Amino acid sequence: MRTLFVPLAVLAMAAFPAHSEPFPPAASGQARMAVPIREAAAPLTLQAAVAMALQANPNLSAASREQDATEAAVVQAGAWPNPTLDAQVEDLRRDNRTTTLQLSQPLELGGKRAARVTAAERARDQAVSALEARRAEIRAATVTAFFEVLTAQERLRLAQDSVGLAQAGTRAAANRVAAGKVSPLEETKARVAEAGIRVELLQAEGTLRSARQQLAASWGNPSPRFTQVDGAVDELPASVPPQDVQGRMADAPVLRQARLEVERRRALSDLEQARRIPDVTVSLGAKRVPSSDGDPGGGRRNQVVVGLSVPLPIFDSNRGNVAEALSREEKARDDLAAAELQLGIDVAQAAERLRSARATAETLQRDALPGAESAYKAATKGFELGKFSFLEALDAQRTLFQVRAQYLLALADAHRAAGELDRLLGRHGNDISPATSVAR
């Protein structure tokens, strides 16, 4: 019987590829698993916040795992079809029994394997591009959240200053009422004004807590430990020249994704075209048959079995799948054109918001804030000397608070617009958008 398996061993060695397929990097994703980070209970810098977000954001971990999955899909796409081992016995009576062992190997024709690998590679490139886009998105969101905390800290400081002034005004009004210099109505007004300012202080504290939680969520920490962020609240994001915007738009994440989708759909169309060509299956085996009646030895003999199987594409020519693939390829091209148009609109709007917010902040810093600060200092000093009433000092301070709040709002809008530009256009590495300080 040993001679029965000689041709099968030869066919098995010829059927399997000489190279061994690499295993997919199943464990590589473990190295990029998002582990929640608990930051130090100390002032937090922008660079540290961005670094922690890029290291531990769960959305970034999910995108990394998707990339690992597509790497494994490329390996699987390049796999050869498995051979088939068939065993058949005819007539269970020993003297008349015929035993056949046959090894069959499907052979893909028409470039199916190459087209399948190309489609898987384009899907992998899309996953890589999606990971880069997610990094840019997380970076932009972290920068925006950082400056939200920074402006919330400034609002809280202004509210605390207002409470201090209100308390001093209430004490002064009470002393004047006790001395009989003013009506008790003045003390009542002072206490009402102090209560209103305390409400503003509570709102400012709540806003700061929410902003800190939003920032800490970037690296998966639901309970922020940092006490405050360390940065210059007057920093404005640098404006982006139009020529730089146009240069970066060509490599924007959304356009990279759309172009890769067109290439992937083209590869899938090629694959469906190739599937119209039927595959063949070659087989080689051995048959153990009883001897013929005229054989004087009466022994059993072996026969070599060679076969070729070709499906006939009579009823299924894969025409529907080809038409579907071609239509989806054209749809991907239309989606690319729509993405280019929408990106241009979104970038123009974000650039205009950045320009407007910068102009507003610079105007307030240059024209409104100096006058409001001078009036506040004069009113405060006059109140301490008894030349102005508490309400006059409070009104001057409220004016400064409103102007300062408008200024902080303009700063926050500028950073949000700059973050939106970075998200749309994408950035590489861990770089932070350059900022400019508004001259005092």
C-alpha cells in the first residue's frame, strides 16, 4: 500500500506554496490598548494634556484595533485555496473492492488573488488614514478643551474679585447705615447686589468643573485630579494663510479617505471581473483495484488517477456582481467630488470664524479693556476714599467684567475655530498649533 501514497505526496508538495504565510499581528493591538491615565494633581500644561490624550484616548485605541484587523485581512486575502483529499471505496466485498485516494487543488485564474489582495490593501490604507484622522481630531479637541478650562479659570478669578468687592461694599454700606449717614435702603441694595454676584461665582465654578471633566475625559479619566491648567489666557491661535490652507486641503483626512475608497472600489470591480473567469481544479490520485480475471497472479494492482474539473458559466456569469461593483465605484467617485466641495465650504467657514474671533479679541484688548480697567480702578479707589458709592464702583466693575467676558469668549471662539481647522485639514505628529499673544 505504500506505493499508493507516492503520487499523493508529490501532489501535496506541489499544491502548497513554498512560502509560509505570516500570522496576523493579533497581539500587536495589545500594545496600543487605551489604559486610563490619572494625571498628577498639579498644574497641567497643554503639551502634557495632548500627550496623555494621544496615549490613552479610547477612540484612538479603537482605530488602532481596526488597523490591526485590516492587516490580518490582507494576510487572509493572499491565502491560497486549500486542497481537498477524497477517499472512495467501491464494493465492500474484499475480493471486488476498489479503493481510490485523490488529492484535488483549486487553481484561481484571471488574477482573482491579486485583485483580492489589492482590495484588502486599500482597506488597510483606509484604516491607517482613519487612525491619522482620529489623532488629528483628538488633538484638536484636546487643545480646544484645554483653552476652555483656561478661560473658565479666568472667569472664576473675575467672579471672585467681584465677590470681594461686593463684600467690601456691603460692609461699608452697613457701617454708613449704622452711623446714620445713609438710608438702610443702601445696605439692602448692597446685599442684593452681593447675592447676585455670588450666583455668578457659583456659575463660574460649575463651568470650570465641567470644563475640567471634559478635558480629563480626553485621556479616559472621569475624575480629573489636576487643580488647574498652566497657560497664557491671552494667547491667540495663529492665523493660517490662504496658500497654506489650499496646500493642506489636498491631503485632508476626509479626502484621503474618499480617494482610498475609490481605489478600493476599483479593486473590487477588478475582482468581480476576474470572477467571471471560472477556476479549474486539478486532481491526482491512486486507485487500488482487484486483478482482472485473466491475471494468473491473482493480485491487486494500482492505477494513477488524473482529473481536471472546469465549471461551465452557463447560468451564472457574475454579471450582476460586476454591474454592482462598477456602480459602487462610480458612487465612490461622486462621494469624492462631494467631499471636496463640502471640505472647501467647511474650511472657509472655520477660517472666517478664526479671522473674526481674532479681530474681535484684538479690538477688545486694544480699545475696550484699557478703558474699562482704568474706570474700574478709579471707581474702586474713589469708593475706598468715600467719593463714590458702592453701586457706582459695582457698575464700573460689572462693565469691566462684561468686557473681559466678551474678550474671553472671543479667545475661546478663536481656539475652537483653530481646532476645527486642524481637524479638517489634519496635522502630523504631536505638534501644537502655534499661538500669538495679544499685545497689552
